[in-house]
Amino acid sequence: MYRRDLENALSRGNLPKSLLLHGLCDFQISHFGKAVLNQWNTAKDDPLVFYFDAYDFHSAKSHISQSSLFGDKNLLVIKTDKPLPKQELETLLALCHKDANSFLLLECYSDDAKVKTMAKSFSKALSSDVVRFFKPSLSEAMGFMTQIAKAKNLSIQSYALNHLYLTHNEDLNLAISEFDKLAILEREVTKTDIDRLVYGAGTVGVEEFASKLLDLKPIQTDYQSFVESGAFDEVRVLNALQNHVVQLSTFHLYIKLHGDFDAKEILGYPLPPHLAKERASQSLRFPLPLYQALLEALAQAEHTLKTKTHYDKPAFLLSTLLHVQSLIKKLGKS
């Protein structure tokens, strides 16, 4: 099943007896694992939890095989980054299927072919199912972050949440892990706070850097600041730049269709008025063919950085950024 199917099963209260959660988003595996366990564990029985290499088949089997005079549930949770042996897994699934009080939650923090093969052991015939999570869209990620921030009583601007997410290269776990640090401010958290507390004092922000780059301003000094900051990551810079270009192209298309702009309608969250106005103005300066050329160049550069291990990555990224500026000069502005 997919995430939406799992959400529906949670809302209806008809979860299977055993579940495998895996995929491309560790946050969602953990987040929905807690939701599943909470629904199974209405009586607050103590689950047996194995963390990674601590997994022991005989202990797991013994736990879900035990009977209870009081109707207690036998809850087994296994968190791992590699598949379980097929025979062991199928034994555990069969035991859970036969015993009304036994449940298995398997959280696999990997998405390789072996895990997908393991998923074949789960079937409706055994009251079991599999949920594979994909990388969330930006609006979905913002929804999760907003939900967790509210639960932690963290007051933070929507735009600051988006900035934090991009700062951590769209890794929900890393972004949300910053919430406790930001909570010490005991006030509404702003983008400036994130630049100061997450980037580190004096580090230039990626979005400001992107604006300079697209405005054809000199970037070498700021680029050197990135490299020397200690928090530099070439792919993160490329991803942030890609997101910035996508935002501008979306603004451009929306304005062409509607004659005006609405940041919340365009992005799914509001921007500070001055920043929304700046995005709209900048978006109209570039023709659509230029957006296509920029995104193709950035995607190719990202692929190269991820596949060519022998490259001087800082030098390659700088040459890519200068190429971006040359594209802007070549294709002109609208």
C-alpha cells in the first residue's frame, strides 16, 4: 500500500496484523511507525523492540508466541537497515497471523533490492502488508514540519520552515532535529535565526547567494565563504539553486495565467510580502526557455557530482555556477 492507504487504514482503525515500512524517507518510516504502534497498543502494553544488529530471532519468536491470561498484546518492533532471513520472517508473520494478540512492526531503513524482495513475504493471506514511502513533495514536507513544530510548541514562520528544510538538503529528519535547538529562543523563529543558528554566524545564506547568481553579480567572494564555512556541500547548494529557479518559474507561469501573484497559492505557504514581491519581479525578467536551460544545466551538474568521484567538486561547482551566468547572458532576459 502507499502512504495515503496507510493513513486511511489508521483513520478507520483497520490495520493489518503485521506491517513492513520502508522507502526513501526515514522520517516517514519512523513517524508512521509510531502512529501504527499507538493504534495497536491501546492498552499500553510494553512492546519488545529490537534496534538494528540487536535483533535476535529466538527472542522475537518467543515474545510473539507467548500466551496471556489477561488478553495482553504481544507487540514486536524491529528497526533494521537490512532484510531479515526469509524463513525467520515468514515464521514471525505466521505466528502473528494465528494469534489475535500478536503484532509485528518492521521498520526497514533501506530501500535496496533485497528489501523489496523481503516485501514479497507479506500478504493479505497472512493479515500483513507493506508500505513504501517516497520522498515527500515540498508541500507535504512542510505539512509534516508544521505538525511537529506545533506538537513541540515551536513558533516558527512558514517561510523559515521552508528555509530550514532546504538548508538540510530536503532531509526531514535533519530539519526536524533542529527544532529543539531553535526552541531555546522562546519566541517566533525567523529565517535570520536559522541562518545564525543552523548555518553558523557569518555564513552567507544559500537563497541570497542564488539571487546574486541570477542577478549576474560577482559570486566568487560569497562562494569562497561557503567553502570556508565548514558546512559546505556542493549538492546542497545545487539543490537549493534548483529550488530557487523552480520557484521563479512557477511564479512566472502563475502571473502569466492570472495577471497577479499569490505566494501561498503558488508555493503552498506564505512568504513575507517584500520577499513575495521580489520573487514575482525577478520571475518575469527571465523567458521560459531560459528556465528550461538553467534546470537542465543544474540537473546535469548534480548527476555529475553524484557519479564522478574523481572530480574536484568545489572547482566543478564554481564552473557550473559561472556557466549558469553565461546562460543568462546568452539567452537574455524577457
